[in-house]
Amino acid sequence: MPGPRLTVVGSINLDLVARAERLPRPGETIADATFSRIPGGKGANQAVAAARLGAVVTMIGCVGDDELASAALAGLEEAGVGLDRLKRSAGVTGVALILVDAAGENVIVVAPGANHELRPEDIVLPDCDGILCQLEIPVETVEYVSINAPGDFFLNAAPAQARIPAADITIVNRYELDALPHRDGVIAVTLGAEGAILLEDGKEVARATPPPVTAVDGTAAGDAFSACLVVSLLEGRTRDEALRRACAAGALAASRFGAQTSLPTAAEVDALL
């Protein structure tokens, strides 16, 4: 039986990742790093994660007409994500520069490139059960999607900014929660190793903690959490179960290296739980 139909409207990047024993201080050079190129972008990460968790996923995003595009799309293609609504621009594909230390801590700088060229007039939404967006594309585009979503609208409100569209469920970390201009509705808040909570109109209605894992790289842990929460809810699971599964997915991603390379399958989430 096919899973829920999810459309992800968001960013597509190529992650350029350097791993070192520790992160450099300002002005310091560290020369013992290893380098990898990994498909990324919050939108693409969440699309791949949702597909691995059993959803039927369509990705709407924008890549450039350059040599980076094929590498950035490789993970989506491998996961079987539908790409027939993809936009290609004359610009440069988005890139994220990521430094990761031995404890799994990271710092990230994003050059959005073609992601900023995804405009409302480029969006043709398919019939689906839910739409998932992030804030690495123009906010006007996210607002258009929120108004025209044919199913439930989920928003991972990251990176934090002042202008944030309303959603059926908003997903943030504890720092992004402080930046939310409105606290109405349902908000999922990730708390790192402490797990996550679900708030409804400001009141806690669910809480979950992740299974213990050894942290390797936290790059896509939030994306795994977001995708698993959305897919679990669209599957009809209770909020408590959906939150537990999302925490497990995030923990699994944090225990592995890379963005899309770290995202778990539904069977792996089940096994951890």
C-alpha cells in the first residue's frame, strides 16, 4: 500500500563538507580536515528523508544550469523523489559550506544561489495529502504555498526570520522558537539531546526523548526529525507516537556522517524504537 503523498517545496544544495578534529577559531587555519561533496539543502534533505520513511514524495525547487546541479540532485533521484516540477535557472546551484568536528558539532554557511529564484509563479502544486516547506527559499513563495496548499501545510521555520507564514504545524528548534512572531496553533520544538515537545496554543501536549546514540554529525538531524514527524502524522499516527518516531529519526541521522547519507528508513526507525 503506498504511503502518504507529500510535496516538499524548498531548497536544493550541494554540501561541501570538511571534517576536522575541532572547529577553527576566528582567523585560525586547521590543516587536518577531510573533504566530501554530499547532496543537501533543507528541502531536498526532508524530501529524501520522507521518501525513505515510506511517503510518495514530489520535490519542487530550483537548481542552476551548472556542473553542481547533477550532484545536488543525485540523492533525490536515488530516493525515487518526483522531480517533474523542478525549475532550472541560468544561475548557480545552491551550496552549503559545512565544518564538522570530532564530536559532531558543525558550523554552516549557505550560498543559496538558484534557491532564491524559486518564485510563486513557478509553483504548480499537485494533489497531495500534505505540503512541507522551509525558509531557505523566498518567503513570498512559502506564503503562496501556505495559502494554496491542497492538504495540511507543515513549515520547518528555519532559518529563523521575522516574517513567517502560519502553518497547521510549525517545526522549530529552541532558538527559532524565540523568533516566531506568532505562537498560535501547533508547534513542535526540538531540544537536541533532550528530545522534543509539542505545544498547542502555548501549552505542552506531548513530549519525547530520543534513544541514546553516539553523535557523529548533526547536519541533517533536524531534517530527519521534521520529515518523520510529518510522515507519521500523515500516516494517521497519534501525536505522541509521531513525536517519538521523529526523535528516533533525528537521533539516527545525528549518529551518521553527512546530510542525505545519514537519513534513516522507516525500518531503521522501527528497529531503534
